[in-house]
Amino acid sequence: MIWLMGLLLFLAILGAPLFVVIAAGSLLGFNHAEIDLSVLGIEMYRLAEMPVLAAIPLFTFAGYLLGESNAPKRLVAITQTLMGWLPGGLAFIALIACAFFTAFTGASGVTIVALGALLYPAMLQADYSERFSLGLVTTSGSLGLLFAPSLPLILYAVVVQQMELSQPVSVDALFKAGAVPGVLMLVLLGGWSFWVNRNTAKEAPPFKIKAALRALKDGMWELPLPVVVLGGIYSGTFAVSEAAAVTAIYVVIVEVFILREVPLPQLPRVMRESMTMVGGIMIILGVSLASTNYLIYAEAPEALFEWVGAHVHDRFTFLLLLNVFLLALGAFLDIFSAIVLVVPLILPVAMGYDIHPVHLGIIFLANMQLGYLTPPVGLNLFISSYRFDRPITEVYRACLPFIALLLLSVLLITYWPALSLWAL
């Protein structure tokens, strides 16, 4: 049995599809426990019965469609007319625009590719230093994962709901919990950007009401989206899956039929590309839930809790070690795989230290968000290096001040639970 699991690990290192490795491990475990292997199919069917699951493909499709249109340009134009006249205003624009775009697409690398072509040259033309501009745009790509309707927030709720805990976790609760920590990250990075550029000349003409009104008019169709999504969910008008459906329909009507920036014949291609990403998430999630059930059957969480409890005697130390582990995990594993593989193991242990599941979710996602930027193998570092044709070591150096600020925000989120639990 041990050599077979070692073989699976070796195949994963060689690049075998993750869902194949997880499924094979689950089947081996159930076979060793003499449990009917049909349990794998049963678990995947149980996943399909969850109403909230429909939100993932719908929000993903809406995000991809927005990326295909000129919505990113209009978003940048709006923030630039409203804030570009401030010292460091263009940096604020980058932070806000990237956070908004990442929240709707759920993929930080996509944000660097989609908005980087707009923001990086603009910052250089506005006399920002090359190092500051590169670091800010690279870092901004990872912001937004804590804001609704981020896919990682939804996926975390789906995984936790399958565990049938005594403390239920809803998508609505996670959406609310991520708001203040997300704003904290924006404020810290925005404050740093203002301080660094406090003596630079204003990079845009003085604020002009006509230009602002014109930009707002151009973006009037996209501006209601956050209000529709967040207002509908928080007011109780929509369930999360219903808000996702409304968002998808609204984006199609606006971008395809009203603004006509995405031709109707291109719609199937956008659907196909977005659902390719969703399919990868779904199949990993399905087989991972079966793997989770085997781990629970084998009492792996209990064994892990006993081992941790024997070596870690207080909550403070556990949270510190958890941060170190998650930062390393985020540098090597994508956020979707990490959620479905690691959360079922660490959540029971964290609850043993009296950590609320919602608080753990925000800690987890904040660390994974920072993990995208953690040298030497953070994914966004390589995407930025390729996108802007800069040496990877230069990207490392450019991101260090921003990584330090985000690390500070992660520590505040970790040791100040009220930031996440204010709405519970």
C-alpha cells in the first residue's frame, strides 16, 4: 500500500493530472478498507446536488465575458478620472481596478495579463519608477480574492459544507467576512503607494467634473454589477446561485446585445474557455470529496490533531505555524487544488484550537493570495516576468515591499478575528 502511494506521489511530481492522482489514491484507500468503490461515484453525485455549486460556472462565465469586452478599459478610465489627480492616484487606480477584476474572474494571473497592458505602461509614462510600477502591478493581480463573488470563497464554502460541521458555513457569511480584510490590504498598499510617491508631480490634470461624468456614463452598464451581486445577496433578495445567474444574464445582455463588444458568434468560444476552467475545478473537487471521506473514515484528522496537540500547546503558535505552512503551500499549489485537498485536513485541527471555520477560511485565502507572490516559485511572479519581459530576479526585488505589507495584513487578519467575524 505504501509503495503504491509513493508511486502516485512520484507520478504527481512528473506532471500527472491532479484529479487522476487524487482519484487513484481514493480508490486505493477504499479498496484497502474493503469499501465498495462505487462510493467515488456516489460522492461526485452528491456534489452535483448542491444548489450553490451552480454559482461557480455562472460567475466564471461572467468574468471571462467581461475580460473579452472593453470593460477593463472603462474601469480604469473611471478610477483615473476620479482619483488620477491625487499624488499616487494611478497606483490607487491599479489597486482598485485589479481587485475588482480579480473578484469577478477569480484568477489573479488573468488580471495581470488583462490589465497589465493598460496599467504598467501608463505608470511608466506618469514617471513612476520602473521597480515600483512592476511591483505594484504584479502585487495587484493577487488582490480581490477576498471580495465577493470570488470563486475561492464559494469553493471553500462548498468544501466545508460537505464536512457537516457543528458550525455551518454559508457563502453569504464568507462574502461578508472577506470584505474588511480585503479593504485592509487595499488600504495598506494604497497608503504605501501614497507615501512613496508623495513628492512626485501629479500624473493627471486636475479633477474635471465633465471628464468624470463622461467616464461614468461610458461605464454605466458595468457599474451596477457590484450593487446587483452584493446588494441582492446581503439583502436576501437573491440566493448566491440566483445572483450568479442574474450576473451572467446581465453581462451577456450588456456586452453582446447592448454594447456589442463581444460578437454573438464569439459567445460559444468564451463559454468553452470559461467552462474548461470550471471543468478542471469540478473534477478535482468531486474526487477530492471522496478522498476527504476516506480520510475521515481512516480518522486522519483526529490523528493529525493528536500529533499537533502533542507538539503545539497554544493557539498563538498554531496560527503562526499555519501561516508558514499556507504561505509555502500557496507558492507551490494553485488555490483551487489547495482548498479541496488541504481544508478537510486542517479545519478539524483548527476547530480544536477554537478557530471559527469562517475565520479559518479568510486566513487560508489571505495566505494563498500572498503565496502567489512568495519567492522563489510564486505563480504571479513568473506570469509578470513573462508578461512584462523582465528578469524574474528583478520581479522578486520589485515585489518585496508589497509582500511585506501583505504579510503584515495576513498577521492582522490571523490574530484579530473580529476583522473576519464582525458580521456573525
